Amino acid sequence: MNISEGFIKRPIATSLLMAAIALFGLVAYRSLPVSDLPNVDFPTITVSAKVPYSSLFGAIGLGSVTLNLNAKSEAAVIGA
């Protein structure tokens, strides 16, 4: 006797077993803890650089350093 023969000989028991499994699945699905907006901690990167003579260049010097660091970090993330 193989496993399918018992299910073929007893169609009512097979239907009841299928209904019980479906009911158990629905109850289990409804009891799953699901949040619409889960709490996610996004990764942050902090970079600090000390540039010689940065006080002479002011905002222009810091801007070029920032752009250079941004380009390098974005290239590393993209994989270029």
C-alpha cells in the first residue's frame, strides 16, 4: 500500500485533512506579527578629514574635499 492509496480510498477523510491544514494555515497566518512600517536603522558613515591650509581656502577648499570624498565613496558603493 503506497501513501496515495489511502487517500484515494478515503476521500472524506482526505477532504477533512485538507480543510484542517487550510484552517491551521489561516489561523497561523493571522497570528503572525507584521508591522506596516518596521523600525529600521539606516547605516550612516561619518568621515572627518584634516586638510592643511584649509583656513586659507575657506568654504571653497572644504567643498572640493567634500566632493572628492563623496565621489570616492559613491564609486566604492557602486563598484566602479
